[in-house]
Amino acid sequence: MNDLRIFFKKLSNKAKVPTYAKKGDACCDLYVVEDYSIKPGAVCLARTGFAIEIPEGFEAQIRPRSGLAIKNSLSIVNTPATIDSGYRGEVKIALINLGNKDIFIKEGDRVAQMKFATVYTAHFLDVGDNELNSSSRGSDGFGSTGM
């Protein structure tokens, strides 16, 4: 198992430390510190009440919780959202109601999950007028592999 130290700071006395539901889970659950009512099609910026310090070379990705997505059509607008290692502000989650009924979220509810990932810095090499190396896919794009 790979361990990563993340410094955590409560910005609200209602904030909860993210938790892993089961040993070996890839993502930890995030909790909100306020109640929210989200109308169909609406977006809500939900507060977690905490800030974190992510080591350089890593990022945090915020993702929807599968159960809420399936049962309530609750997702995240910019999924996966990225928290860069240099960010020190409050972790907030841009929730969206993709369903046709209001969604009610209560203070302390788990609404998203967070995964830590390694960051690579890409170095782009301009090939000028030369061709890129060929591949079996070539330039075939959207829908090229069928249904």
C-alpha cells in the first residue's frame, strides 16, 4: 500500500476529515458542512469546510459518488475536478442535478469522493513539417470503434 501525507485544516467546526469506507479503496468520501437544495438542471457549489496541502508532484481529483449518481442523478460539473498542489483554499464541489426532481443534501452528507494521483509535466516537442509516428488507429476519432 502506498501512503501519502496530506495536511488537513478545518475552516469550519462542522468539517469532517475525508474517510475511506473500506481498506484498499481508491477514493475517500467528502462531506458537506451546509444543507443544500438543488433543483433539476441547477449547479451548487458545496462547501466541505476544509483546506488541504497536497505535496508537489500530486493532485487531488474530485469525483461523483456512484450511488448518488445512479439513485439521484447527482454529479459533478467538472468531473473529475482537479485540486493542484499549490491550492490552499477551501475544497468546494460543483454539484449538478441531472435528474428531474429536487435533490436535498443535509449537513454531514457524503456527496463526492477524492482520489490522489501523480502529476507528470509534459514537454511538448514540435515536429515541424514531419509526420507523427503512425498507429493502427490513425486519425480515426469519435465513434470510430462502433457502438
